Amino acid sequence: MQKYDIAAYIWPAYTGDEPRTRIFWPEGYGEWQTVKSMKPMFQGHEWPRKPLWGYVNEADPFVMEMEIEAAASHGVNVFIYDWYWYDNRPFLEQCLNNGYLKARNNHKVKFYLMWANHTATSIWDKRTAEMNYPIWNGEVNFEQFQTVVKRTIQNYFPHPSYYKIDGKPVYMIYDFYNLIVGLGGIDNARRALEYFREETVKAGFPGLELQVALRSSHKLNTTGIDPVYEGDAVTAVNALGFDSATHYQYVHMVPSMANDYLKILEDVKKEQAFVAKSFTMPYYPHVSVGWDSNPRYNIFRGNICKNNTPENVEIAFRQAKEYVDTHKELKAPLITVNSWNEWTETSYLQPDDIYGYGYLEAIKKVFVDEE
């Protein structure tokens, strides 16, 4: 049995099953439209890239059966699904519901949810990305929060493959700022999270493992969310009472992604030291494969990670493994990864025409072959 839990985020936009995706990608097969149309922006730009599996519909259970087999055989044994709630209804939920949950082999890779409660903007639509105007607000009031909680507990927590720590379902919240603003301040947000815990226990679970996706030192901001915690994001996050923390992307951790990958790993270590010193909850280490969000834009924006070869990303996985091994306060051997399929941010494990299965092989070497 594999010793470590390698949890890769899934961006559920590579499907045409959700009608509202046509707001951003009118051709009807999700953000593959952006991937497929990308042209190089300068000489030496490593785009366009092509998925070796093709422009597949990840809401198709047969597609997900193939992807689950590939993940499990290479050491990726957890998927973290980005989950959205806009305009008081779910968005992009079909990828999970119709793809993974209907796959006959979903017992081989567990899953949990990260509520991506950020505001949706026109950045997803290449025609309007530079304007970056809001489409749907990610904030919710307590009544809407209750609806999200009930839907989550009823539809997902009981599934035998839902990822748990000490029997408690793990649930991550992406944007603590939006959570606090929508619920009306730190105290109200803390009470809302307690309500979530209570409802989870009522449903028969021993508790709830609430996780927060951090923005580290130089990225943290609480301006305007609560006068008591103005400018003190660390205290604000600690006050919410999360059980654990991780990151979503290196771009949220380091001063710049326009750097050599090995230099970025040095910055990551500094940020992990800051987190360990500043936050009250245990921290699960994170690995990002790379960064280049230019496919989403018509104008070159720079900020491209360099030298993120599979060999160098393997070093990042070894660094994360060492962190888990040396931090005994961790309740699970969990490492989060960006990502399974964030193609338009150029940070994905799925095989492509540049490195093939290289990133997956790096995980397999560190967490399967050598264990």
C-alpha cells in the first residue's frame, strides 16, 4: 500500500456538459478551446502544447476510468476537485458527478472538494481576459452557505472514496477573504464553519477536517474584511479555526514565478518556514509543476516559470516528502499538487507532446518505486 497521499487538483472545465461554460468557451468543449487555439507568443515559447490523450471530455466516465488508472499507477491517489457555487447554483459540477463518480474504478483514487469560492471573471474568456471584469460573485451569505453545506454533506461526504483524515471528511476553502466578506466578518465566518462541523457530525461522521488554501507572507491581505483584523491576515486566518492548511499554487507562495524552477524551490522553503512559524494549524506541503498563464490572454504578460523539467519537479517532490517525514504534527502523509490538468496555467501532470509522461513518472519514482 502506498505510504503517501499525493493529491492533485482538478480544474473541471474540460467538458462540454455544463451549458454555462459557453459564456467563456462558445465552441462547446470547455477550456480545451483555449488550449487548442494557443499560438506561441515569442520565439522559444513552449506553446502550443498538445495532450497525448486528446481533447477529452472529463465528464465522460469512460475517460475518467482511463485517467484514474493512469493516476493510480503513477502514485497519484487523491483528486482534489475545484468546486464552484455561483448565482446560488453549482458550476462545473458535472465533471465530478458524471465523470469521476460514475467511473467504475473510482475506488482506486480518492477525492475531496476544494470550494473555489473566488469571484468568476472574464479572465476565462480569451476574448475579454484583459478586461478582467466580474461575471459571478464568489461571496455567499449564511443562507447560501447552508445550502452549500447541505449539498456537500448529502452528495459527497458519504461516498466510499471521499478522502478522510481520522474518519473526518476533508474540505478545503480556497478564498478565505471572500468567505469572511460574504458572511459578514470573522466572527460570523467562524460561526458558519462551526455550523458546518455540527452538520457533518449530525450526518454520522466523527468530525470535519477544514482546510484552508493559504496565500503566504507577501500575498496575504485582509484590507476591508473586518476592522478588528485590518492588515493582519495571519491572525484573521488563525481566528477562523481551520484544522489544516496547504497551498493551491506556487504563484501564491513566492515573490515571482518568472524564475528558474530550482530558485523557486528555495523560495518555497522560505515560505514553508514562515507558515510553520505564523499559523496555528498544521501545514501540508505543496508542489506546483510550473506556471505560464499566457494561454488565457491575447497579450503577452510574462511571468513564466523556467526549467521546470520532470527532473527538477522530481526534486520538488523529494522536498515535499522530506517535509512530511520531518513534521510529526501532520495527521496524514498528504502532499497537494498543482495540478492534474491546469493546462492554461501550464501546471499539469497529464502527458503532453513535450515531456510525455515525465511528470507522472517523477511521482512514481519518488512515491511508488522507491517505497
